[in-house]
Amino acid sequence: MSALHPDQTRLYESCAFDIHGRDSLREKKKTLASQVHQGYLYELSSPEGIHLGYYNVRSSQAGKVVIANQQPFLQLSYTISGSKSYHIDAGHKMLVSFEKQQYNYLFFPQQEIHLNWHANEPLETFELGISPELTLNFLPEEHPLYTMFHQSMAHNAPASLSKEHLPLQAGISTILYDMLNCPLDGRYKQLYLKAKTMELLAIQLKQYEQILGIRQDANTRTLKKEDVERMYLARDIIISNMNSPCTLIDLAHQVGTNDAYLKSHFKLVFGTTVYGYLQGIKMTHARELLAQGKNVSEVAYLSGYKHTAHFTRAFKKHFGFAPGIMKR
């Protein structure tokens, strides 16, 4: 995905995007401070066909970008917070929409794709574009997404490759923030970007099989559809009661299961424990508060920590950097 250019006061922006980039690693950082758009964007492009985009914006009016793709590519779209939607056919038809803590595999052909987001709602999103050649090297031929990707390319048709959005596991978020805060430069940063992309795909493709019950072997448990739905309901209850969480037994009863099944099934679906997921959304919420300008001690208190040092330690463990960096 190309730069959003949301520093402009107009709401419509068109930009060309070529996943192959140039002959060297390209990096762009920009702080946005206009009457319409506030926030930060970061982009990193590899000459071998990987493009990482991080966008943390808040707009006083609905935002819109038209991405003029020069070549088809696989887009891994992650929504940390807020909501967004992609549109095709000159913006008249919605391809897919995302809410917070969701991701999916998208195929973007050589045509215009419209990205929209709402006014007065913080949007934090990662977009990872991968060239078709690299995708086919990374994606196992026996995986169902391989066939879907081939079909989308053959028809040059934009598509959401997974029928259901996948939950953003804590391990996936950690890798994304690792990529964003990579301490290396030059060719080593390029190697780091490729390695982290492969790590992401390894985790995600396995998650896809587990959650959707596509394949079962000796090391993989699959769940019934109703079991997965119970875990999504449990997740919604956790989010709704973030500051006053219920016990595991109470949560299990609310979704119609027992605490043993809740613990095992929840980890299978979301890749972490119930407590780990709660901690993850608390840290994500804390990050949003810091981005809004609140100081670290205030955010620590709002996050339920009596001591700022304990909050700082938990925040750094989760994101890989101290909360004070957000202020800078």
C-alpha cells in the first residue's frame, strides 16, 4: 500500500503503488499535524517485493485514499484499533471492512483500490504487501489459500481470501511491532524484514488451518463451529468488561462451557490465554491513550496499575519499547 498523504486538507488522495519498489531499501516516516489529520505514518519497502506500512491516524472528517496498483500483490491487512474498509469499482462496491483486532489475506490486482476510514475514530493499522513471486515461494502448495491466490490472480479479481476475518493474536502483534521498531539498518534491515514476514506467515497459516478446521493431524486440534463462536463471545465479554473482568468460571458459564474447555479452546482460537488476551487489549488501549497525549502515569492509573514502574515494565514487555517513546 502506498503513502496515505493524510496531511493534506482534502479528503481524496490518489497515489500509485508498485510492490517491487526500486533497487534499495526505502524508508519513510512522517508526522501528521493538519486541521483534518493527526498522527503518524511509517513505510518500509524492500527491493525483493515486501512493503510494510504502519498508519496511526485520527481524522476530523472521513478519510479516503485511492491506491492505483501498478502490479498485483498479496496484502496482509491488520487492524489494531478503529475500523476501515476497502472499496472497488471506482469506490462504489465494498470489498471488505475491518474492525479492531482483525486481519485477513487480501488479493489486490492491477486496478484502483479505495481505502476509507471514519471521522473522529483513531485508526491504527499495519499493511504488509508481498509480491506474487514471493507469496508463491512462501505459501505451501497444499495450503487452501494457495489455490485461492492462484484463482484470484488468474481472474485479476480483488478478493478477501479468507471468508472470515481472523483474530489478531498477541504473537502476531508482537512481530508487527518488532518490524516497526527494527534496530538494524541497510541490508540487515532488509534481511530482518524478510525473516519476520516468513515468521508471520508461518504462524498465520497454521492459525488459519486450526480455526477454520481445514486440516487435522496428530499435532493439530480443530474445533466445531459452535465452539469457535463461544470463544468469540467470550472475547467480546472480556473486551466489554476490561476494567472489571469476571472469573474464568463465570466467563465459562456465560458462554455455555466449563473453565477447562474455555482455557484450552480460547488459546487455540486466539493463540493466548484469557489473561494474556485481557492484558493485550489493556496494553493496546493504553497505547491509544498515550497516542492521544496522556502522560505515562495517568495511563498507568487508567490501566489499573498502582505503580507507574509496573505499568512501564508490562508495556515494554508487550510492545518491545517503553511507553515514553510514544510521547516523543
